[in-house]
Amino acid sequence: MSRKTTDRLATGTIYAFVGVVVAILCGLIGYILITGIPDISWHFLTSAATAFTAGGGIRDQLFNSLYLLLLTLVISFPFALGCGIYLSEYAPQNWVTGLLRMAIEVLSSLPSVVVGLFGYLIFVIRFNLGFSILAGALALTFFNLPILTRSIEEALQDVPNLQREAGVSLGLSNWRTITKIVLPIALPGILTGIIISAGRVFGEAAALIYTSGQSAPTVDYGNWNFLSADSFLNPMRPAETLAVHIWKVNTEGITPDAVAISAGASAVLIVIILIFNVGARFLGQRLYQHLTASKSK
Amino acid sequence: MDRMKQNLHQASKASYQDYFGKSISLFCASLVGMLVVAILYFVMTRGLATFTQNHISLRSFLLGQTWNPTQIGANGQPEVGALPMIVTSLAVTLLAALLATPFAVGVALFVTEIAPRRGGQLLQPMIELLVGIPSVVYGFIGLSALVPLMRHLFGGTGFGILTGTLVLFVMVLPTITSLASDSLRAVPLDYHSAALALGATRWQMLYKVVLRAALPGILTAVIFGMARAFGEALAVQMVIGNAVLMPKGWLTPTSTLTSQLTTGIGNTTLGTLPNNVLWSLALILLVMSLFFNSLVRFIGRRGRMQK
Amino acid sequence: MQTYQYDQTNICQPTLAPALATRELEVFYGDKQALFKGSLQFPKHRITALIGASGSGKSTFLRCLNRMNDRVATVKGRILYHDTDINQRQINVYQVRRQISMVFQRPNPFAKSIRENIAFALKQQGLHDRAQLAARVETSLKAAALWDEVKDELDQSALALSGGQQQRLCIARCLALAPDILLLDEPASALDPISTAKIEATLAALRHDYTIIIVTHNMQQASRIADYTAFFHLGHILEYSETEALFTRPQIKVTEDYISGNFG
Ligand SMILES: Nc1ncnc2c1ncn2[C@@H]1O[C@H](COP(=O)(O)OP(=O)(O)OP(=O)(O)O)[C@@H](O)[C@H]1O
Ligand SMILES: [Mg+2]
């Protein structure tokens, strides 16, 4: 076979591969959107789920997902920030730091069922939190910490060293230099990291099945006292999320319109994650422009 | 000028600020480190309890073929043979990676080398979106579209290794593709022009120069994909059939380590053997994830040495 | 390539009162020694230039003087400031850097407004009075010869300034803190001749109130502005004397070759 023929053959094969992949991609997204979008209605988004009859909605699950996400970020962000700052700004280059980095890598590659299992043992049982949003948020924190830490560290590393030297050479403490000079510049990168990790947290289910539970009790959306049992803000109540709901209606098989509900819920999930992705990009660009060129006219 | 001397020797506000900042960030870092240690410790002690407390032999756990922890088997010990799950987990992982790699590399080449403009701008964001699609969604599509299709095409229940492999294939494809594209993009442009200047065809250049230079990165991408496949729980659980039996064919219901964990945890009580053996399954997952991790490190070190 | 002897040196001891002095300063980057036993005295309210080929250790030396090398290198020897050895662990480095300020080779203004660039460190030191801040901003910008160019756009981003303006802003930023000593590492190397001239004029005007130590590659620049000049070679300080003497009557062969361009 001549070189030219091989070249053409290889190129053709690559095109074929790409064709297949594009078909799969379109098929996937098309399937979700075509089966899912028609099921999305105001009623679907705003009514409670029903177990044994058709026509249930996803109101509580949607809210639970968002609330859980918020709680997870609130818990994990400060620690991830501290850890990211330590790794990027303070950590000496020695074996302890190497070990810490390895630990973070191990945590990020841990299967999420294992994290869920651990959360079940520690938070649900040992700490006696029961199936609760708080237990779920703590489990998701495990899952979220390494991703967030790494993206914060990367964002900090992207800030030129000259900026640190500028601050330090003026007699500022390292800490002030970091918080007042380096962090503001790294902010767009950090925000992008948060949003991307939010997308992952939002779709996670395996770590939640046995931590935040599989039931969505009716809650009172008017009750803002988060200590009261039926308040929608109560972190101690069980809370089935959207992703867990999709899994449950499909595996239990008792809901008559499981397919329609799952399709609708999947479409909602993907649309929200899409919004996260696009938002991260957009926000990153805007903040970047704002910080660098800014109003130079 | 005594005052200046004094100032130079005294701690100032800045010293305290730095002390504070360093302590607080070190605290966060050690907390994260301790979390990892805690997880490893718990999974290990719990996972080993099967062998230390319940005196199951490692052999009968790893090589036994019947899984029925509440029953006493012929040898007088509970039947906790995990082999079927280990085999199924390995099978779906390897098959999915094997299937996905050529496609992923093809698409990565297309996106970075053949049509960086058209391909990059359209395909790239799509692949990134797919990386972020939650696994339950893949599981749901597998269950509602793929399982009936398999049943229709090949008969049987439609659940099994084949369906699991296909779902995992679609799941790891974007992961491998996007990591492989990154490593292809990192190949210096001189390599291309040098090869083309020597009269190589595009494929010769890609195959002999670019792919070779990016090989460590591509291998790493495949391992990441395998790690994701091996640890994936729900998507597989929804299409694998969940019967702890040795896979007898492409489409007989079986069970992976993760799917058994997912279904089993809720039905056992802590401290009993049926619960302990589930932790042992988790321990296998943990060990595999550490294994994938060190593989990535090893390749990274080898790749750096060659440069 | 000629071989030179490094044990032969010609280091003068200025008679003027020193603002800063080093004693047998040595710097190691890991195992690699980048500076060998450097002992210099910097007279008060004078400009001292550090010259030498690339990689000869000028920046390394300069960065020791306000402890900017703390995290990257091991620094041995003594640095005397106000009868105190400031190269000791227990010394408050923040205090040192407030007195001994540094301007870097590449302009590095903060990603903040021009005003905030100067006011920021003052605020961190506890100065919050608006009128006082405004006054300090104005005087330091004037001292750095930048005021006329930016007085109407103080609230614009400093990153929108030209390189030369940015560098003068960085000088102004140091001056606002009223340091004792100003360290400058090739402050004009990235700038065009006009900006360079402006910075030189600025420094010349500042010499009455500050002790200035400046690294430069430009020998004309050194001879124009510096009172004293030190010549660095491969980590050794070989010659140090009044600028005119060094340029007209170098005592050491290496210095002579370097100055006349017959180097290497
Ligand atoms: N951070 C560092 N780590 C390791 N070696 C360094 C570091 N900084 C400088 N060096 C080494 O120390 C020696 C002196 O460098 P230095 O930057 O002080 O030279 P210089 O005289 O300022 O040169 P230039 O005129 O190019 O700025 C060089 O050999 C350089 O390679
Ligand atoms: Mg230098």
C-alpha cells in the first residue's frame, strides 16, 4: 500500500470515528431533549412527586438539589480556599506537601459510592444525623473538596509572582498580599472553578442515596425557621435530590410514568448544568476583562 | 535611632497577620489531609473486619463464586464469594476502555490536528458538556433506550455486561477525549513542521511523531477513563441486572462491585457480616482507585524522564 | 576566553556615613552559590550603581538587602542597618521592607486604580484619613514625576498606563511609604529612551532624601546618575569605588575589559 493510500485510509477512518461519536452525542442529547422537554411544564416543576400515580412533579427534588448544592458549597468553599492558599502560597517543597497533594489526588479519584458509604457510616450512623441534608452536604464536601482545592490552587498559581513581590516589598504581610492583591486577581478563575464543581455536585447521586436519603417529605415553603421540622430550610430533614429521584423512579419501578418523569427531570438537570457551564465561561470572561483592561477610555 | 532598632526586633501587626494566615491555611490543609486519612482508615478497618472478625479467608472471598452472605455454605462459612462482581467490574471497565480509546483518540486528533477550527469550535464544547452529564442520566437512557434495544436485537432480558459496557463506553468517551486532546495540544508545533518538512504525509506525521509524543498523556487519559468506569455506580447498576452471578454471556444479568454496594447497603445492619463484606467490596474499589492513581503517577514520571 | 583572577579585588570604603552595609554576604540557590563574600558600604543619600554581566549576581545581591530572597535562597553573612544585622531570623522583615523598598525590573502595578496603587499600602498601615491620603498620593506622584500625566485620571486602572508610566507609578508607590532606602533592579531596562530619561531625572531629584541602590546594564546610565559603582562578576564583587574613578581608572583587568566592551 502506498503512503498516499495509507494516509487517505487513515484520514477516512478518523472521519468515520468522528461521525460515529457525533451521532452518539446528537443521539444522546436529542433523546433527552426530545423525550424530556415535552414533559416539562409549570405543573411538573411546581408540584410534589407522587409514588404510585402518574402526573407527579419534581418541585421538592429540584429545591433539595439546589439547597444541598448551596450547603455543600458553603461548607466546602472555606476549607478548599484555605487549603488552596496553603498549597499555592505557603507550602514548602518537601515530602509532607507531596503527601498532602497525593492525598488530595486520592480523594478526587475515590469512587463516589465509597464516599457515600463512608458518609453513611460516619454522619448518618455515628454522628446520628440520620438521612439528612446535612449528612448529604458533608458527604458531598468530601467529593467536592479536592476539585475545588485544585481549581483554587491553579487560579492562584496563575497570578504572576511579580504581584506578590510588589505587595511584599512594600512591607505588607504575606497574608495581606494574598488576600488583598493575589485573591482578587485570581477571583475569575476561582469562580469558574466553583461553578464547574457545582455542576458535578448537582448531578451526583451515588454519594447521596444513603446520606441525604431517598425520600422527600412535604415541607412548608413559607416556614423560614430552619430549626422547625417542617421548614424547607431545615437541614436535618431527609431530602431526595433530582438525581436521586431519577435513579429511584427507575429502579423501583412502581411509578407508572417513570420514563416521562425521568426524561423531564434529566432534561431539567442537563439544562441547569448547561447554564452552569455557559455561566462559568461568561462570568470568567467578563471578570477577566473587568480586571485587566477595564474602563480605559 | 534606638526606636528603629527596637522596631526591627519587635513583632508588628504584619507579623501577627502572617502568623494568623499561615495557621489558618495550614489548618484547612491538614483538615483535608486528615479527611483522606480518615476515609482510608475507616474503609480499611471495616473492610478488613470480614477477615479479622468474621474469619473469612481471603481466598474464599476473592475466588468464591457464590454470594449469599446470610447463608452458610458447604464449607461451614457464609457464602461471600466476590469473584463474579470482580470479574464483571473488570470486564465492563476493560471493554469500555478498549472500545472508547480508538474513538476518543480519533476525535481528539480530529479536534486538535485535522480540523481545529470547525471541529474545535463545535465538538469541543459538546464534549465538555458531556463530561458533566450526571451518571444517572446515562443510566436512565441506558435503561429506557439501550436495554429494550438489546432485548429486541439479542433476546434475553437486555441486562448484562454488553449493556453495561455500552453505557460506560459513552460515559468515559468524553473523559478520555478531552484529556487526550489536551495532551495532543501540548505537542510542540515544531514537531509537526519538522515531520512535514521531511516529506511525511499527514498520517505519517500524526502517527509517527504527534501520537508518539503524546503517548504518555493519552495513556493517562485512558487510565482516568478506566478509573471512572470502575468506580461508576448508578449508571451501571441500572443496566447490569443486579444478580450476583458469574457472567455467562454478553447479556445475562450480573453485578459489579459498585452495583452490589448500591443495592446492598440499605439492607444490612452495621457490624454484621453482610455489612462487613460490603465494606470489603468498597475496599477493593479503594485499592483499585489507588492502583489507577499510582499508574498515572508512574506514567507521569516516566514521561518526564524521557523529556 | 580569557581567564581572570578573582582573588584580586579593589573595594573602597566610602568615608561618608553608611546607610547600609553588607559583610561577607553569600547566597546559595540550593547547592549553587550565586554570590561570594560580598562586603559593600552604601553611603547615605547617595546613588550607588551595581553593574556587571548578565547572571553575575546583581539581582541576587540586591534582593538580599530587603530580604526578598528569604523564600528562594539561603543567605549567609550580615547586613547592617542602624547597627542591626537585619539578616537574622528574629528580625521583623516587614519592618525592614518598609524602610528598604524595592522597584522591580518589570513594572508591576497592582490591578487597581492609580490612586489605590499608592493609597493601598498606606491604608494597610492604618492611614484612613481621606485628605491625608490624597495629599500623600499627590506628593509621591509628583516626586516620581508622574503627577502631571495622570492627575486627571487617578481612578483609572493602573494597567492602562504605558510601561514607563507604570514604572514611575511603582516608584511613587514606594515613595509614598517614605522609606529610607530605595532598591531598583534595572528599572529602565524595559523602557524607551524618553521614559528612561524621565526615570533618571526622577532619581537624580530623589538622591537628596533617599539612599538609592540601582542595578543597571547601561553603563552610560550608571556614569550619569551614580555616585558610587560596584562591578559584579560571576558572583564576586570585584571592584567598588566612586563612579568616575571606576569608569576612568579601573584597577582590575576584568572591570577594564567589561567597561571597554572587550569582555569574554
Ligand atoms: N531563583 C533562582 N533559583 C536558582 N538560581 C537562580 C535564581 N535566581 C538567580 N539564579 C542564578 O543566580 C545567578 C545570578 O543571577 P542574578 O539574577 O542575580 O543575575 P543578574 O546579575 O541579576 O543578571 P541579569 O543582569 O540578567 O538580571 C545566575 O547564575 C542565576 O542562574
Ligand atoms: Mg537581574
